[in-house]
Amino acid sequence: MFRRPIESTQYCCHDYLAALAAAHILPSMTDANHCYQNALAERVNGILKDEFDLDAVFPTFGAAQQAVARAVHTYNTKRLHGSLELRTPAQAFLRAA
């Protein structure tokens, strides 16, 4: 298996980690650079990009913010999830509460 050096890996870049540290933000991954560590987050990001076109180029930051807000709202309140027995995350949350 080919592994890129940590310096060139997107989320392990020393400059990126230094910027997070300067802002007092902890990265959501281990120092071991495990490829499956953020699998759930990457799955959600992939869905948001593929189904809601959030990988598009937006004309303004505000337009991007509005698109993200709409996508997250739809993802949580309208999109049925097989892993939640074809319920939305909002429905599953209310049922569990």
C-alpha cells in the first residue's frame, strides 16, 4: 500500500495543524494518519457534495453559506436514511429522545 508522507497529506499538513493550534482547534483525527478515522464525516461530506452539489463554485461566500444551510436542512429533515430505517435524522432523534 502506498502512503503519502505526512507533510503532503491534506489534513496532516504541518501548516494546517499549526493554523488549527493557533486558533485553539483540535483536529478530528489521530496523529497516526489512519485513512478510516473520519469515515463517517467523509461519507456525509460526499453525500453533501454529490447529492446537493456543494462542490460547486459559488459566486459569493454568502451564496455558499445559503447552499450549505439548505443542504444540511434537507439532509436532516427530508432525506430518508437507510441506516435509520428510512427515517430522517430529525425523526430518529425525536424517536430516541
